[in-house]
Amino acid sequence: MKQQKLCIGLLQHPCGPDLEANTLTMERGIRSAAARGAHIVSTPELFRSQYFCQVEDHKYFSFAETIPGPGTERLSALARELKVVLIASLFERRAPGLYHNTAVIIDADGTLLGKYRKMHIPDDPLYYEKFYFTPGDLGFLAWQTQYAPIGVCVCWDQWYPEAARLTALRGAQILFYPTAIGWHPAEKAQQGNRQHSSWETIQRGHAIANGCYVAVANRVGHEAPEGGEGIEFWGQSFICDPSGEILKKGSPSEEEVLVTEIDLQLVEDQRTHWPFLRDRRIDAYGEINRRLIDT
């Protein structure tokens, strides 16, 4: 049953070349969050490995796993033991030649409630995800967990207001975004502050526009698994309330477990005082499904 006040936990940590070591870091973080009262905990994006999408190399398909499978069974056992809801970002092997960037949602009794397959797949320098991931085909979803109705999108999805809106319209009162984003080291001095500000601002905007909480778990540390400049992940995981106010924020460089209390009554209050959902002109938005309105 949904409760009004609860605690959210976010894991922010570096990822090394050892998949099992990364998994143990995740487990320690979840235990720490649960010990501090967290009811729902999210990992960063693809927490089991370094961010391998910096290169296109077939060897990294070996990192993928079936869902459900041994990885989700391990997560389910942990959720059941600690009585926490888990959002965990995994590399899903759906079938030979068909892979997804997938988040699993596990309820506090260990039940696998479902999964979200990343819908927007980037293809930018050092973010060559289209080589690995098929775009999601499950749509934008929400789940009624034991503690709260939540929605989950993944990293690049966080830039799209349509994704946040549709997830909120499904009933989500907390939007989680497992994330792996950072700076190209050569760009940081000139563009770093602007890039980070854009990332944070748009997600706070999703909270305001939809009257919901937003919780973003990002990784930290410098990773260059195949050499080169690599990526400096900027951390700064955060939780903001339905007015966009940041309640908790991580550092740009340190491993942390962020835990903060939220009150779902604020969702009701925000949506009635700032009734954006009420005043939507759904009769006038039909052209939103066009790539460009050029006629």
C-alpha cells in the first residue's frame, strides 16, 4: 500500500573492470541505504560494468544477461531481505542479436514487477549505444510498488519531456532516472558547467511540469576502458520535489549513498495549486507525433 512519507535512496559510485566487484559495491550501497531508512533504491545506469559504449566492440555483448535470470534473482533476494524496492539498470540479452538497455523494477517482497527498456538510444562521441542496444518497445510505464507509484526511464530519456509526461500520466509520482553521464575531459573547462546545468535544469523542469518527484542516480569517476581520454562522470545525483527544489545532491567526484525523506502529499498539493495536468489541451496536441511540422 502506498504511504505518504517514505525515503528514497540513490547509489552514486565508480565502476571498475571487475563485474563482480561492481555488483558487490552495488549491494553494499543498497544495504547502507536500507539501514538509513530507504524504502526505494536506484542504481546508476549499467552499474555492473564500466561504460563500455565508449567503443564499438563485440566482446562487450558478453556482459549482457537474460531477464529474468541469475542477476535479477540475486537482486530479488536482496530486496526481499531488506524489504526495499529496487530499480536496477542492466544490459539485457533478449535473444541472439537483440539486446536492450533495461531497468528492472523489483518490489519489496522480491517480486519482479516489470522492466523498462530504454527508449531513446544515443549515438554521440564516446556514447555509441546504437551499436549495442535496440530501442525499447515496452513504452513508458509506471508500477504500483508497496511504497509508492513509480516510473523509470534511463539516462538519454531524461532529456525528453514527452517521456516524463507519459510516465507521469501512467500514474508515476516519482520518476527515477538511472544515469551514466559525464564530461569529455577536453570539453570540461569550456563547456562543463553549461552541460551539467542543462542536464539538471531539464529534469527539475520535468518535476515541475508533472508535479512529481524526480530522482537521478549517476555514476562518478574517470573511465577509459579502451584507452583514450575517456569520460569523467560528473556524479551530482539528486532528488528534487514536485516544485523542482533539490532536496539532496551528491558531489561531483565522491562515492555516496544519498537518502532523503519525501512526502507524496506534495504531489497532490503541487498538482492542485499548479494544475498543469488539468489545463492540458489534449485536443490540440495531435501533431506532436510528427517529426517536424514543416507544411
